[in-house]
Amino acid sequence: MQVKKIPSTFRYLKSYLEWFTSPLLEELRAEMSSSLESLSTMPSVRISCIEEKKGKYEICVASDSQTAKSCNQPECYAPSVGDIMILSDVKPGHISDITRNGRPYRVAFVTEGGDEDDDSPTSKYVIISSGKIDASDEKCQDGKIKPLFAAYLLNIVTYIRIWRCLDYEAVRRNRGLIQEMVHYPRVPDIHQERTEDTGSFDSITIWTKLSTMDLNNSQNDAVLNCFSKMQRNSSSFSLIWGPPGTGKTKTISVLLWLVREMKHGTLTCAPTNLAIKQVASRFLRLIKERSFDTSCLGDVLLIGNKQRMCVDGDLKEIYLHDRVRKLLGCFAPLTGWRHILSSLSDLLENGYSQYLKYLQDQKEGDKPSFFSYSKKRFTIIYTDLRRCFKELLFHVPKSSILEVNYNNIHSILEMLGDFNSMFQQSYIRDEIKEVFLYNTSEPDSRNCSLMKHGETILTLGKTRLRCLEQLNTLLNCLKLPVTSSKRIIRDFCTENASIIFCTVSSSSKVISNKKLELLVIDEAAQLKECETLIPLRLRTLKHAVLIGDECQLPATVKSKVTTDALFGRSLFERLSSLEHEKHLLSVQYRMHPSISIFPNTSFYDGKISDAPSVMQNEHQKKYLPGSMFGPYTFVNIEDGTEQFDELGHSRRNLVEVIVIEEILCNLKRACCKTKKKVTVGVICPYTAQVVAIQEKLGKMKFGPMQVKINSIDGFQGSEEDIIILSTVRSNTDGVVGFLSNRQRTNVCLTRARYCLWILGNATTLLRSGSIWADLVRNAKDRRCFFNGSNDKAISRAIAKQKGYPTRVNVKKNTHVTTKNRGVWVEVPLPNEPNKQDFLSSVSPYARSSSSGTVIVGELQCSRDKQKDVDCIVVPSIILDKEEDIDYITALPHVPNKEEDAAYITSLPIVLDKEEDVNYIIDLPHITNKEEDVKDITIMPDIPDKEDNVEDIAKPIIPYAILCCLATVCVCLLRP
């Protein structure tokens, strides 16, 4: 399968779709491969029972796995539709665990169950398997049942949805909009009829409403341009360029509010649950602030997975899962709206005859009066009716109820309120029978008799008849579901909503909605172009608005092959590269001017201006004393050492971890004094650094301070009062890996409102020749550059982390053997030498060796524990893989005061010139300096996956597993 570079322009729709087929399959292969490599970290669940049904299998998962619905922890796993799993009789920690000794295993795909099918028990799922699962497989030789586990690999729902969109017949449903996307820039046709305005929008009304929304000129222009294109008969795309902090979400919410006011339908999508929640929340807030009638939100709907979306607060009012739960009782045959209306109609029409029948059936005990009987029944039904129609009027669109029925419901509720008040009056007790027997078809003599009881009784009798008439009208005219199926109710909600929020992938669920005319995609630059086809398939869509910023994070792509083929390029980026008109939001409202100046000049050519609000004194915050902690600073941490985590997949810098801990502790003390709430974000480019900081902080309580620690990807779209950025990389060669990516750099530099504090090794960043070199030079020019060692608290923290020097001598010609990709030797650990002897013994080795190896290390400052003086340490190693180890100089972790031991930690690295392989030296903890070091492990240095290094030896994936995966996927990826 050959993957070719995707072009920027296309001639035909069919060939356009074919360009994405091979890259999609390659990307799926790469993600499957990555999942298999990470099998040890994947969650699993025990299967308690399995039963074959018509070529599929129904499984029950263990009850303890259901806690995964709320625990949100990696080890907790509740299957979802679209999951690929490996079924085996062991919990696999590695691929070899399920392939050794001929152990049976299957690859399975979840087709039903969980949240996607609420009508089924939550512990039951339906799967298809790559092979037959025999009952004999579940039994050991002694007849006992063997355990069966399902290990999660990945979810391929989005891949399936994209694949189906690459079918020519599928996308022809909305040929106009997709053709506009494929053939841009379209060559003008002189024979084409002139495009005229449809007149579907009143420009004066739009401008009048828009003028009250407090938008700036660039935001107003962007909204008006969208409406201008929507006025035309032809399909169109509008692009809004929204750099960080420029009010992108506000602009979208105003656009959606105006479209709703104009009675048109909109589908709003975003790549992630977090992004779509932010837009929906802002829109809902705007409705409540600006709309006169907020008693009905049935036309607004938020769709998403219950576990991943984590909806709370006001968003529950429009969230599909909660709406279905509330409407379930209103639509149920035995408790719902039709049953309540029928019961009330029967009571008002035949109340007295029902009472007489009740007395006949009541053989013993006290017999209630008609007043007590009718009051009790009316109160129950009236309470149920009010509750039911309150939910219906709020959660069902007015267009589904119809205006006449909507008015009848309010009229009935008003009349029933009069009846309810009647039952509270004692004087009506004896005349209640006459009210229920009043009938306009009766002789005048009976009605005259009723008038003798008073005008109020006659009025109530007439009210009863009018209420009966409207109840019967509602029963005949109100076309709402009568069902207990959650699936039917879910479909009813999605088909009748006119403002829908969902992720791009989930938009496939609203394919049958016929009210949606406008597509709005937020964070459009984060989407692969082929993903955009999922919502574009909707037949009724005529216009699309893409909001994004190609200067921020693009779509995530696993395969280097598909990256080179531009598979991760977004439609927003492609249209921008073809000079499609873009409306720039040019005023930023988030960052202090000291923070915004570098991103503005480096990424946006100075086109962004600061809003007046961020230049006022109120935006100038001082959280810690000293000039080092101003609005924008670069703190130089020269003593840091980058190292790999235990899995060898990601990098961390423990010195920067300890500095971050020190800063957070100082912030906590300052915030506790002022008692002001502050939000702090700690951004790390590497997952290992995120984990290291989280472990270091543990369960520390921060008082009024709210701390969020995440990767750059996790902070996309977020903002905090203070951002602490850990760059991690610290080496003499200036290698910074994927940190050099300008889009990632832009994201992490634009998340802070008041303060941005950057921690990094200035030497490494300057030598990188990347955007980070520009940043360091800019910080120096602006006098925002500080050495961390100049701060006493930070200096003490670094000294504590770095510890004291220890030298390990290894005898000549020590035998080196390879075991499990590591080298193991046994060496004695001598006493620590004094300063002079130490320096003289180390200095000869601080250069290249004649044996073809290179010493990697730099001069480090530390303290001599015994003499309490500064000394120079060269952390180095001379390694000849085929012969011997000369010696190791390590820099151990400093012990606690009450401890006498030195803890030796991991030490990078040496380059073997002949083998061209990097090695990491991993030294065990030493509890007594007089003891021997039992094991020194020399591990190959595995570069971070995020660095996109291709020539790394990867674990071999068993051919059988790949065949099973292929079998399952071929079945699933059929159009």
C-alpha cells in the first residue's frame, strides 16, 4: 500500500476521496501498533460470562468494572461501542503474555452495549470475534472454569465513520457544499446564473441585535460576513481566524444566538469534548442573558459520551443523556403525558360515576365523601400533569409541540389551577357534585338549579367543560412519542433539535435531522480534513463556518508516513494556503501585554493588538516578591538533567520538578495570606514530566489556589491566571526534539492571563536554533531573563535535588553480558575521595577516548558533604560495548539529614561510535557506601516517541495478532 502526498487542489470528487484512503489505513495500522506496544499500560476487565448468538457473542463484564463509569482512572475499564479488545485467559502485561505456549486468544470488537445502547443492561455487551470462541477454551484440564479477560487496545469508531465518508455515494448527499470544498478555488463559469440573495435574513434586524452584543469591529465583521454568505443561494465556506484570547468562543456564541433568533438550524462541532462544552456553555449563558423566554430549551441539544464529556451544572439542561432520562417518564405509556391527559379527562367527565363504582367495590371500612374522593384523585393527577408538562415544555422544541398545542397546554394548566384552588375551599364541599354533573346539553332547569348554588359554582362547571374540550383536543393533536425506549426518545430529540452541539465524530448521529442549514466547526485547524467530511454529509447543510488557528496545534497523527503525506492537514489550513478569505479576530483580551508581545511578533506578524482591559492596572498582578516573578520571565535552570522515565518513552527533568514544587509552595503561602483565589497551570511538553510533578506534589492541598498540571495538548483552549512552563530539555547539543515545533510553542506561551514563568536551560535552547533560541534572546533583550541560582529558595531546592558526588571504580576487563536489552555487571563501591584526589582522577577522562567511545557530560557544581565547599563533578562514563567498563562517575540523590546513605539515580549517556547507540546508566539505590554495587544496568537510550525518530528498534508485533486485527477491521471498514 503506497501512501502519496495529498495535493492542495483536486479535479474530481471521486479522486479527492481516494487520496485519503491509503493514509487512513496506514494511520489505523500505526495506532494499533502503538497500542500493542503499550499493552502493559492498557486497562482490562474480567469477563464473567459469554454466550454465542447468531455469529456474535454476548458477554457480561465483572460487576467491579462498572465502577469504571465514574472512577476515571486508567486501570478502570468499562467497554464502549467501537472498542478493539484482546480476549485471553491472562491479564496481558506484554504481547508475549498472550502468544507464548500456544495460549488461545481472540481479537474482538464491541458492537453494542454501554452508553451507546441504554436499553441494554450496562454490564452486557455484544462483540464480534476474529475467531470462534469455544466453550472448551474456557475450561482447564480439571474441568474448572478459566478466567477470561478483555484487554483494551483502541477505539476505532472515528476511523469507521471517516471510512464510510470516503464512499462516493455517501458524500453525494450534500454534493453542493462538498463540491465547493473539493474544487476550491473554483474557476468562474460565465454561463452560471448570477447568485442572488435569498432574503431569508433581515439585515436591519441582524445589525440591530448585533449592535447590542459588545463585539469589537473584527468580531462584528466576521459575524456579518457569515450572514452575508448565508443570504446567497450557493453553498459557501467562511473562515474565521481566531488567535489565542481574541474572543473566538464569544464570537461563535453570538453567531449561534442570532441564527436561533432568525429561526434557522445550526450544527456546531469541535474536535474534543472539552472544546464543544466550552462553546455550548457560553451559548447557554448568552441565551439566559439575552433571550426573554428561557422556559423552553428543547431546540438546543448537547450530544456526547457520558463518561468522557463529564457534563455538570447548567449544561445538564441541554445534555442529551439527561434529557432522555427526564423525558422517559413523560413519554412512558403507563405514566406519561397521554396516560395523564386520559386519566384527567376521564375524571372530569365521569368523576361521579367512578365514585359510585368505588363505593360499590368498597365493602368494608369508612366510605369517603365525593369531595374527599375527587380531591385526592385530582391532586395526584394534577401534580403528575404539572411535573410532566413542565419537563415537556422545557425539553421538547416548540416546533414539535406546535403553537396551538403550546397555548392549549398553558390554558389547561391555568384552568386546572382554578380547580385546585376550588378544592382548598371548605364551602364547596357540598356543591362539588354539581360542578362535576354540570353539562350544557342538560335541560335549562338543571342548569338553573346549579345557578342557585352561586355564580362561582356555575363558573367552575363551565371551566370543567372547557378543560375537557381542550384535553380531548390535545389528545388528538399532540404528536409526541408514547414509548419506554431510550433509543426512540434519543432519536426524537436529535431529529427535532435545531441547535445541536457535538464532537465532529459524534455528528454522524444527527444524520437524519432535516432542520440544520449551517455547520459551525470550532478548533477547525485541529481536524484532519477527512474528519470534516463526517458532518458535511448532512443533506440539508448549505453553509459552513470554520473557526480556527493554523498557528496552534494541528491534528494528532501517529504515523511518520502519514505525517509526510499531509494526512494531518486540516481543511482550514488547506483553504488558507489557497488564499481563501479569512476574517482575523485582531484584538486579544487574555494576556498581559508583556506575555502577548513575543507570540504576536513571532507567529502573527504583529497583527494582534491588546485590548484596553489588559493594559489597565487591574491586569497587573504581583503574586511573589522580586523581579524574577513578574508578568513574563525566563528562569534559567542550568543544573537540570533530562532523563527518560522507567518505560523509556518520555523525558523528565527532576531539577525543574523540584523548582516547580518550590514555586508552588511559595505561591500557596502568598495566596493563603491574601485569601485570593488563583488558578495556576503547569505545562510540560512531556508526559513523564507531568507524572513526575504530580507524584512530587502528591496530595498536597493548595488552599485558595487551584493547580492544573498537564501536557501542551491538554492545555489547548484553556487559560489560567499563572502559567509555569517546564521545557525539560537540558543537554549540551541543543537537541530539543518536538519542542521545536512552532505550533506547540505558540500554545504553551499563550495560556496565561497575568503571569508566565518559563523554566529551562538557556544554553540548550539557544543552541537548538529553534523558536526557543529566539525566545531566550528576546527575554535577555527585554531584561526578563533570570538565573534560577540567584534566588535563594530555588538555589537551595536545586542543591538538595542534585546531591553530592560519588565515584564508582570498575575493575579492568570486567565481563559485560547482555540480558533483556540491558548490560549487567558487579562492581565494588569505594569510599568517596577527597576533593583534590577526586578532581585529579576525573579530569583525564573528560575527553574522547582512544577506544572509539565518547564521554558525554558537562561540568556540574555541587557541595562536598564533609568539607562543605564547592567542587566540580564530571558525570561521565567510558563504555566499550564489546570489552570493558573503565569507571563511572555518578551524581547521586542527596539523602535526608537523618540518613547516612547516598542514593544513586539514573545517569545519561554515552554514545558508542561504532554501534551508533545511546546508553543510559541506571544505578541502584546504595544503602551503605561500604557495600558493593550489585547491579548496574546499562540500557539503550530509546528516544521519545514524540520526537518522531524512525530508526528505533521497535518490539516485533506477532504476525498472528496483526492478522486477527486485519480480519476484524476488514469487516468493520466496509461502506
